[in-house]
Amino acid sequence: MSRKSRKAKGKSPKAKVRHRSWAQRLLLRYGWLLPVMAVFVGTGILLLTYAFASIPLPRDVVLPSSAEVYDVHGKMIGTFTDEVTRFIIDTRKLPDYVGEAVVASEDRDFYSHGGVSLRGIVRAGWANMTGGEIQQGGSTITQQYVKQAVLQDTSRTLTRKVKEAILAIKLERRHSKREILDFYLNTVYFGRGAYGIEAAARAYFDTTAEELSLKQSAYLAGVIPAPERYQPDDNQLGARERRDRTLRLMAEEGYITDQRADKAARGKVKLEGDQRTVKRSRAAYFMEWLRKEFLYKEKYYGADLYQAGLKIYTTLDLEMQEQAEEAVSSVLTEKGDPQAALVSMTPRGEVRAMVGSRTDFTNVTKARGFNYATDSPGRHAGSAFKPFTLATALDEGISTSSTFSGRSPAFIDETECMGDEDNDGDLDPWEVENFGGSSYGSMNLDQATTNSVNTVYAQLIAEVGAEKVRDIVEQFGFAPKFGEEEISANCSLALGTQDVTPLEMARAYAGFAARGRLPKVMPIRYVVDSAGNCRAFLPDIDEDECDAEAPEYQGEQVIDRNTADVLNQTLTHVVQSGTATAANIGRPVAGKTGTTQDFESAWFAGHTPNLVTVVWEGYPIETIKAEPGSYVDVYGPVPKSGKIAIKPRMTSCADPRVCRLVHGYEITGGGTPFSPVVMWANYMREAVAELDPLPFPVPTETPDEVLNSPAPEAPGDYAPVDPAPEETEEPEEPEPTTEPTKEPEPEPTAEPTVVPTGTPGGDGGDGGSGDGGDP
């Protein structure tokens, strides 16, 4: 290569120089100091924490505080706690396996780490990831003691975890492993109000810690992460799994032999008496539902609910709660009366009152059983479910002036509504009857709703389509039951064959009252921790304004506002002149009664513009004993076991074991002194006394598609008659097959879809003979 070419190759165009601002130059030159300063400051804080924090001994530890629960006006409802007990003992006198069980279950690296175990953190993370849920925490025994005794801070923040680790290292340098284990055993919470191993031995097994057996020690060690979740009387399977897990880990660590572990793992976890001391609480069913469904869940507080000194401010109104309890107990006064449940909430979903049983309103033990207000699967809703078919029609633009024949029986031959094939391979039409077989002439949807005419609603769902009704039902928050993935699109939905709970119904009707906005169920306004920090639960409340008046909550708009206005207007006629005149409390009320198959359940769901209340009444499933092969009315022959599960009916029939009048009355949703509508009215008169008597909004427009516009009647035509005040009932239904296991007993765990049989109906319930079967 020539010199010229080399010279040419080495040339380059003049680079364009970018001039940086003085701030950029300063940042480039000194910016590296910022993270160094942050590390320096953070290290300083940790060193100060390490230097000045004192680590108390167990005798100096202040016991954690119970959670206090308040109503919407700040009145104390009760507490979440058991009686707190703790006994400081010399743990060196305990059998070796007591401490070994705790170490194996909680911190297998206890004797090798210096207060913090990286290996334990990795192992816990892997177990949680592969197990699909939080199973291990990664904290050492030393860290757990520091968290409970020193920091007394349950927040899950990085700052708290770092402080915890620093202080754990400090503790390890000042005390021996034996002493640290002693501190932990005397401090850790085991559930049932027991702090420390001695209190736990007494609370669970009525013995001393020195006398604990290997299997008892393994169980107590196993429940430390979540003691309330693994109570043997509530969760025997979970209790055994935790015990056996500890025994297995003890064998893996060499503390015991495999043979000894296998022997100790035999049998159930048996308690010596029930040591729980909290037996009574105001609004016990609400409190237990609040604990189980909200506060005790891991994403909220878990076991910290009993220790962190929380103040929980709910939406319950104690005065309204007492009014609800009185409304139920004053109507159903006899020992053999049916069960009842009541749920009352605002249109924004704030629960004001909850009655989960007609008696024992303060009994915590009963409240931990079956809650008729909230527990699934619930019962068929009967005609109280008809508004969802009407809402579907209105949403489709169908006018309430649309007319249909009220003749009974009616035979619906739409394919999706038809039943099983007959002998010729043809589908049977869906046969539906009105209550008592009553027939009516042509009537519009408003009249049919007011008087709960089954045959009209059967024609209506055939017109709009069962799938569209099912979609509306799901949009209003109803859940499929019996493990199904979705609600079946049966025509019988129009007549109330969906299993629902009073809580679900109250929420859905709150959507009506809120003009089509479906609220979330809101039992909690906010929670204040022991440090005074506030955590809001209701939507649209800022953390620093927890005690402020809650703003209007918009909810999810599931139907058009005008559609809801037309629906509410129609439902007011049910109270003014239909089946629910007993609900007329001197102010605007909209609602719907319902009675199910052969009077097994009765409902009234009703609302003013500012309060929604649902009342259910019915007998729980019972197991009766009879001679094998003998006949039980409706349910058939008694099996070889001599036991048969029945669902008693609030009516009369040949078999008094199956049918029972209530104070001499056949019970429907409305119409007797012992019906749900009476309990509803007794409660609502008091509950709304201080509320403004608001009117329902007037619809801005009316759906204009009029179906089946009638021709002028010719002489001799079937003329309309005044509908009877009674309603209709659901079709014949198979007997329950699941035997209850405790009192109060839950509903059956499986209930097949019913095929129409042609039986007459009741209070607008599941529809005369019209369940319709699977379309």
C-alpha cells in the first residue's frame, strides 16, 4: 500500500462535538456519589439499630393485643381473640423431642446459622413455588423471636425484614442456641390464646409441657405458621398433615427413627376438651363470616389478626343488627319453627345487618357451623328470581306492556325449553303450571310480575332466550354451585331453580337499588394497626382519610340505568297490589316474593332506594331414622341403613315427618303472619326510620317493543280475571342425597337439574311443573 493511500485511509471527517450542560457534566462527574451515600446512610441506620436496640427476655415481652371490631358508628361489636395465656417455664426440663420438633418444623438449620439462613430462604422459596402456595416463610427461629418480641411489627416490608435480620444476628452473638430456643418456646403463639409451649399444652391437651407426647409435640410444632387453620375440630385432615410432616422431618434430621415416626403418625389428632373460651359475641354470624372470608385470609392478616392489636371498623350498624334479630325471633318463636336468615345492605354494598340463624345470635360455636345467610349452596330462589328474566327482556327493549296468556298449564315448545324425548323420539314440551293450577286471561308483564304468574314467565324466557338470562344472572354476581364451571342456561331460571344464598340475593337486589350498578360486598370500612396506620377497604377512600365520609361508589354497571328504573317501577307494584302487600311500610318499596317446590323455602327480597334487605325461611336438611324399606312420603323407601335425608316442607301432607305447618299456616313468601315478608317489614320499618324516604327514579323512556299485542276480544273469549294474591312454586325435585354431618346442617352437596313433571306450584317459586330440565 502506497504512502498516499495509507494517509488517505487514516483520514476521517471532523467529529461533531455535542456540548453538555453544566448539570449533565456535574452529574457525570459526581453522580456516582449518590448510590454510595445511599448505602452509607442505610448502613448507618442499620448500625444504629444494631447498637441501640434492646432485646427483651420472654418475661419482659408485652403480650400481643386482640383485634377490636367496631360498627359503623364506632360502637364496639367484639374482639377476635381467645383468652390469652402464657406460662414461663424452664424448657430444659422438657423432653428433647419437644424442642427438636420445633426446630425440625420451623428451622432445620437452627444450630448452624448465625441468625439468618440463606439456605432456609432458598428452600422456603422453592417449596412455595413448587407447592403453588405459601407453605414456608424462610425466617429462622431467631428472626421469628425478634419479630414477635422486639419489633412487634407484622408489616411485610423490606425495612422490617432488614431490621429483623440485623437484630437476629445481634441476638445470636449474645445468647446461646439453647437460650434462644428457650426464648422462642416461651413466646411463640400456638393458637387458642396460648403463648408459649406450656400454655399450648394446657389449651390443646389439658396437660403440661413436660408431659407432652411425641405426637402431641409434633402437632404443636406443625401448626405454628397458621394455628387457626389447622385446628383438629375444624380441619382434622390438615391437623394430621401438619403433625405427620413434622414427624417426617424429625426422622430426616435424625432426631427419631422412621419406625417411631410411623408409630406416632397413627390415628387422629385428639384434643382433651375444647379450651376455646370465646363463646359469645354480638352479631356472632357476621363476626365469624368477617373473620373467615376476609380478615383471616393470608392476603390480609392471617394469624396476625389475633396478635397485631388491630382496630377494625366495619359497615355493620349494631342498632340495625338488633332490629334484624328481633324481627326474626319475634315471628319464629317456637322450638320447631323453620330456620331463617336476613341480610341487609346499602346499594353500595355496605352490610348493615346479618342474621345467620333464627336463634343463638351470639353463639360463636354455632356461628362457626352453618351460616344460612352466606354459606353455599343456598336454596332455590323461586319467584324472587323472576326479576332477572324481566331485566333481560327490558335490556332487549321489550316493553312491560307485552302480553301473554296466563292459562295454566302452559306447554312451551321452544327447543331450548323442552324436556326429555318421548317414546317416539320427540321432545316433550315444557309443561308449566301456576299456583294451584289457577288460570288467567291475557295479561301484560307488569301484571304477571305483580301476581307472579309462572306461565307468563315461562313464555317470556322462551322469547328472550335462556342463554341471555343466564348471562344476566352471572353479571349480577351469582355463582354456579356443586362444582359446576358455569350456571346452566335452563329455561327454568325464569322460575327460580338457581341455588342462591341470601347474601348473593341481597347484593343482586342492591344492584337494582343502585340503578344497575352491582356493588362489591363491603363489610369493612378501614383497619387501623397498633401504630395508628390506616388501611382502607372501601373503594375510593384514601389511606389518610379512613374516617372520612365515604364517597359515592360507582360499582360495575351491569344493566342500563333506565332498564333498572323500569324494573324497580314494576317491582313497586308487587308491594302496592300484588303478593307482597305486607311489605308496604309507608314509603316507596320494590321487591319480589318467592316460594320453592312444595314450600321448602320462602323468600322476600325487597328494597327502598337506600336500603336492601333479603329474608329467607325454610327447614334445614334432616336425617330421620325409620324401618328399612318403609315408605317416606315423596322420598320413597328407606334404605338398608335405616336413615334417610329429607328437606321438610312448610305445608301439610300425609307424612308429618316431611310436611309441617308453621303455627298452623302453609308458608309462602308473602301472605301469612309467619312469612318472610312479615319479618322483612318488621325490620325495615325500624331500619329506615332515620333514612330519607326517597322515591325511585322515574324512567326517562320505556322499552317500546310490545310482544303479542292482543286482538280485540270476541264474546265468549277467556276473559282476564283478578289474579289470586298467592304465587307459584317450583317443580317436583329429587330428594337430597347428602346426609348432613353437623347441626346446623348445610345443604346437599349435589342436586341434579330437575325435569318437568306437571306438579302444581307455590309462591311464584321454581315454577309449577316447570323446571324445564336441561334444554
